[in-house]
Amino acid sequence: MDDTANRIMEILSEGPKTPDEIAKRLRVSWATANGKLHQLIGSGKVDYVRKGRVNIFFLKSPQSLGFEVPVWVKSKSLAELAEELEPYFEEEITAADIVRRERRKY
């Protein structure tokens, strides 16, 4: 992928844009921006929707996903999770018993 295509991908990562908006940001002609956008569509990285007489281009999927984990989140082992869930399950009940109870509801 060339430099112009990379810059277009960066611009589209901010949100959907028209070819005119991209052309102005890159300081290239509308035709150049539109041509590069259609090349990106061909490579499967960009898609577009038509609104009236204008095409609006957007990334098919974000280039990178970033998730911020809150500071209070602490991971637990499976044993700890099992202990927490233990009070919610009856003792000596089988999967077949659970299925029978569920079927009786309907």
C-alpha cells in the first residue's frame, strides 16, 4: 500500500468521509482521492454508502482496537469463580434433572 493510501486509512479511522473531504485534507485532486478510495474498496479495507449524490467512505473494520480496562478490574482464577458460583447451584442435581425442570416450564 502506498503512502497516499496509508494517509487515507488514517483519515478514515477518524470517521466516515467524502472524497472531497479527503482530497482537501491530503491536498490532492478529487479524482485522485476518489481513485485511491476505490482501490481501497477493491482491497477490501474500505466500503461506502451512497447518500443522495455523494459517496461516503468508511473503514470496514478499525485498524486497531483498544480497550481500556478500569483500574478496579482484577482477574480471578477459575477456582475462585467456581467458589463464587457455588451457592447458586443445588447439591446432587444432574444435568438431566435440570433439563426435566426446564421442559416442565413449557
